Amino acid sequence: MKRGRKEAPIGMLIFWEHVWYWIFHGLAFGISSTTGNDIFWEPQRPPKLEFNSAQVKAWSEEMRWQPWQEIRIKYRTRGKPAEPKVWELLKLARTTNQIRRACDASLVWLNPKANASPFVADLRTHASAFLSAKKYRCPSSNRDSSAEKLVVHSARAMAGIMVGISPVTAIDRLRNLKHGKRCECVNCKIRRTANLLKPITASDS
């Protein structure tokens, strides 16, 4: 039987890193409502039986070049407000009771009944393990960039808790990933999205 530290399942760690990133990011910054159009395609409908043969022939010819029709549906997603006071309580927490009080104070993001995400209760349940991660390489500056780093740090800690390994181990495993072009970790996904949204300048063309 192989002994030693439990191996961290990297795929599951990345999955839970993403899930908890959006929980903590929403807690700190909120999510704005959005509007847009969903586009999908469906086959062209055939003519009714009473159509004459000329219409059927014309439809068949049209189908050769345009067999699908575009369907657009407008959508609107509701935003969720940030909970800065709860986020501040969580950042300043130095005991497990303080972490649990932060969870209890949350009306949305850390409330398993309000946001239909029962797993967020694991933060309260594993307050001690989360507290240990707060003491390990935790960003402490009040700058905006450090706030984002703290969101990622917290998400990595909870990813470890969700898969049953030490949060510190999870933080190190995710921090020391070999980040290639197809890396799916939170930081790489955010960086790729930012590059896609970056406006094209004359020097880029």
C-alpha cells in the first residue's frame, strides 16, 4: 500500500477553484445584470401539403443553399449585489467563530438557501481548515489587485476542502501548475478572456 500525502486530483481542484472563485468574487464585487441575444439554428420548415409542385421544387432548391434558419432570442440575466461587509468580515477573521459569523451574516453568496448552492455551507463547516489557509501566503494589501488575488487564494483553499485535501496543498498545487496555452485554471481563463476583450490598436494590425 502506497503511503504519503494524498494526491491532489488536479481536474477536480480546477473545477472547484472556478466554482468558489465566482462565489467569492460575487461576495466581494457582485455580478451585474446582462442583456443580449442567444443565436441558434434550426432546419427550414417544409412547405404544407397543399402547396403546388412549383413551390415544393423552389423550396427544395432553396434548401440546397440555406438548409438552416437563424433564430434569435433575447435574454436578460439578473445581477446579484456584492456583500462588502461580509467580505470584510471574512478577510479580517482570525478565529473560526468569526468565519462562521461572516457566513451567518451573508444574505446571498454564503447562504445555501438563498443562492441554491448547498455546497457553500462547507465554508462554515470547515472554518478551521479555511482559517489555516488564511495564514498561508495570503495577500494582505488593500489594493484592488490584491483583492482579486485574495479571491483566487480563497477559492483555491476551498477547492482543497471540497476534494478532501489540505487547503495549503491545494493552494500550492494550483499555484505551481505548468500554465500552458490550454491551462484551465482561473487565472489563465481570466487572462485569456481579458486578451479577447482588449481593443485592437493600430500596432496590432
